Amino acid sequence: MIERVYPMTLEGKEKLEEELDLLKTEKRKEIVERIKIARSFGDLSENSEYESAKDEQAFVEGRITKLENMLRFAEIIDSSETAADEVSLGKTVTFIELPDGDEEEYIIVGSAEADPFEGKISNDSPIAKSLIGKKVGEEVVIETPGGDMKIKITNVQVS
């Protein structure tokens, strides 16, 4: 069986390690305590506190397993190995939409650390796939579910 490799930045790996540590050292203990208290309420068949705690425990254990797997197969990407003006994982790319000129900026990261609300997009996203390997000044057509978008790359920098 071939395991999936999880490309990520060093910062992203450290963030996942912190989350894993928090889940293992604090969250697990909190949930065990909640289950213990809920058991003291008696009949477990109609105990919503117990069910809720068990559901949360299952979620946390699943997340721990997923994080451990991602970290085990993490591949740290060094963005300094590519040309300074070339879009790659770990770099911030700024572009303008053509023809109206709306400017957008994203940090391209591995899927494990993507967070669109923070401007971090996955290297598996349509935008990132279209931009990786391109350089400042290039015009690129990005195929998105909402239709094609033509852009011009104006800046690339190490994040």
C-alpha cells in the first residue's frame, strides 16, 4: 500500500504538532473526565451528556490518528529551492484579475495546512495548480468551477 505524502511548510508542520500535543495532553483528559461525570448520572441509555462526550471522544481520536499520519508522511517543502520569482509551495503570490484589475494574494501551502480564511490555499486547489511553476509577469488562465479566470502574476515572495 502506497502512503500519501503530505507536502507542507515547516511552519505548517509545527502547527500540526502543536495541535496533536494539545489533543493528546489536554483534550483527551477533559473528555475522559466528562465521560466519568456523565456515567455518574446513571442510566447510560438515555444520557445525552454521555453520548455527547463519547461522540467528542471519537472525533478527537480520529483527529489524532489523522494528524499522526500526516506528520509521519510529511514532506517539508523548502521554497528557497525555486527561483525567487517562481510560484511554489510556501510562497505568497500576488496577482491581478484581468481585465478589471482586482488584486488578490494567497500563500500556497500543503492541503494539511490550508486555511482560506487566512489566505492560505492548498497546492491541490485549482488556483494553486494553475500558478505553481509560473513566474512574475506571466498571464495565466485559471479554470475554476465558476468559470475561467485570467490573471497576471505581479509578485512572488517567500512567506
